[in-house]
Amino acid sequence: MASQTSGSRIIDNSGRQQKSRKGAVKVESDKGWLRLRFTKEGKRHAFALGIPDSALNWKIAEAKAQQIELDILSGNFDPTLEKYRPEKLPKKEKESDSLTVPKLFSRFMEHKAKEVSPKTMEKYQATYRYLSEFFPNKPIDLLEEATAEDFTNWQLNKGLSAVQVKRRLEEIGACWLWFDSTALNPWKKVADRLNHYALKVHRFLKG
């Protein structure tokens, strides 16, 4: 790992410790991926840049941090944060290098291993198998709500109940939230729709 944080100090790639300035945008390495952390008008932001921790990417992250600081001072801050995302690599190179859906869920399982029961881990492992079958090489930054919907329908067509599929979607949604709490979460939206559908079916069957 090229960098890490320690308390209120930032340890850069040279190993030097630097005190963070008040109101500054801090670069952090989280599970091998770079993110920016800052507070604006009392709201805390943890912005995942989607690039792995390396000496080159650390420089890119520092430049983005400086851009955010300047935009805040000049009144040009983009609250959507889209302005500060690093430029994407060409599609062919990006798909081979970025984090895939199964790999992300595998990291989530490792993170949760000491917190959940063996029974819950078995459920996670089943979800991982389904993700690996449906999304063997799908980068997370190319996943859209429509794709999550396709995965949902695929499971239902395999004979799983709406309750089972909803639980699986909630597990993946929790994984997405763990990785980047500021990103759009397509899994939650699809899970909410499935829950609404399941309630309608339940009421119909009860007559």
C-alpha cells in the first residue's frame, strides 16, 4: 500500500507525516483504493475516486483534492462531485483493470467475516456464487440499474422466491454502501421495487 492515514495525520508515499490543514481535503487509502475526505458546511464527504493506491494515482488524487479546495474557496464547488472524478481509461483497458462485481463482494465478505455468524457467511457465499456466474468480469463502474434488474430477473427465472432474491439484493446493496457511501446504489432501488411487488402478490394470495 502506497499510503495510509493515521489519526489526523496523512502519511504520503515518501513516508513523511504531514498535519492536515483545517478545512483541507485529505487523500486517504482505504482497502487499497484512494478516496478524498473533507467537510463542507458541516457535511462530511468521503469521495471514492475509483483508482487504486499507487504513487502515480496518489499524485492524481492530490491534484483533485487541491481542485476541490480551490472550488470551495471560489464558490465553484460541484456538490455532485462528478467534476472531480479522474478521467476514465479507454474502455478496453478499463475493463481489464478495474474492480469487478464478484471481486468487490469477495472483499466485502472478508471485511464481514469476523462480524457475522457462520450461517450469514454461508448466505454471502451463495450470493458470491450467483454474482460470479452472472457477472464474471463486470467492472463495478459499468454496472447500471438496468443490469441489476437483469440479475434480479435471472434469479427469479432460476426458481428463487422473491424473498430470497430481495435478501440477496440487500446483501449486495450493503456491499455497495460499504465500498462507497456517496455513490448511487442501484441494488437498493431494485430491492425496493421487488419488495413492493412481493407485497402485492402476498395481498393477492390472501384475497
